[in-house]
Amino acid sequence: MKQACESIDFLFHQAALGSVPRSIENPIATHNANASGFLSVLVAAKNAGVKRVVYASSSSVYGDIADSPKREEKTGKPLSPYAVSKLVNEFYADIFSRTYNMEIIGLRYFNIFGPRQNPKGAYAAAIPLFIDGLLNNTPVYINGDGEQSRDFTFVENAVQGNIKAMFCEEKEAPGKVFNIALGDKISVNQLFNTLKKITGSSLSPTYREERRGDVKNSLADISKARTILRYSPSVIVDDGLRKTVEWFGNYFRK
């Protein structure tokens, strides 16, 4: 294992314990998985002489900052334990990069979606929940008024970002964090209506109270990733939603 890690760049896409609500309910588990777990990975990578670590940060680190689009150089106060844990990752990455001369690159993902997301869990993301309800004619809930917007990013774009970060030869890349997103925004209401049209459903959503720890609007400036990583998202939201609905349609027919 050590020999394999020394011969290739090491990609660490952290399977973060947590969505925002889960972290609010269980901050200790979130910290243990995201912060302590990430520190363990960095120490193991240092001891093994790993050439490069690419890790998953999150758009949640922007917190309460009102700027739009979000640029890597400026963040606000975190709004959840999940956001704090991802910000801690970035601090540890910076220290290890400078102290141990390691190549470490962080990717701030913005609302990744696509096939294989679980719609049944207690903390399932909006898109698989919407698709599940629209295809099966079961209730769909929207938190708040639905006018909150997100930079929804199809999983193929995120994978491209991972690969570009892993193999990037630009000297400025290590030690930095990059927004990985589409660079466009859509409201939750628009998202639901697009999915409704794709599925051919006549279902209407049920609105409920806002979710604690959620940001109102989220839009990424991806110019830094474009310039340094040569990242170029290739799948727009509508096409990604169609691919996702197609996968879930086959999944529910099994």
C-alpha cells in the first residue's frame, strides 16, 4: 500500500459524516469523522511520504457571508458544526502544507448531485427526495419559501475537479482551496419545477419551516479553478437532472 501511494498522487475524497442537520444533532460525531478523521489521514499521508492529498472541503465554510458569487479568499462565520469541521480541515491542510512541505489541495464542493444518492435516509439531499416523491407520487417538502438558491453541481463535474486537482502540474495549486461548482445558481422552487417537468408529474410541494444552519443563497466563482486547475464543468443542471431522473426511474423499477 505504501509503495502504491508513493508512486501515484493520493486522492482523498472524504465521505463526510454529515449533512448540516445531522451535525447540529450530533456535533461530536461530526467532528470525529470530519476533523479528527481528516487529521489522521494527513498524518498517515505524511508518514507514508504521499506525494499529494486532494481533500473534500465544502461550500458551507462560506457561512453567513453575503457576497455573491463566493470567492475562495473570503469566508464568513460558519453556521453549523458541519461547516466548522470542514473549516478545520482547511486549517490543518494549510499547516501541514507549510510545515511538512506536503502537496495538499482542497476542493470546496457546491451541492453535488447525481445518480445513486440515497433518497431514503433521514438526512437525504433535496434532489433525490424530490425525484423520489415525483416518481412515486409521495409528499415532497420544501424548507422555507423555496426561493433560496444553490449552485447545484452534477457529480461528473465534481469528478472532473478531483482528477484535475490530482494531476495538476501548476506550481500554484498545492496549498490552495478551489470552488468546484457549475458557476450558476437555481432556486429550490425552480429546481422542483424542472424536475416536475422532466418526470411529467402533477405533484405540488408542501412548504415547511426553514432548516437551521442553512444559507440563503450560494453561488460559486469558479475562475480560480478554471485558471489553475483547468477545471471546466461540462454538464449543466438540466442535463444532470435528466440523467439523475433516468437513473432513479430504473432504480425504482427494479
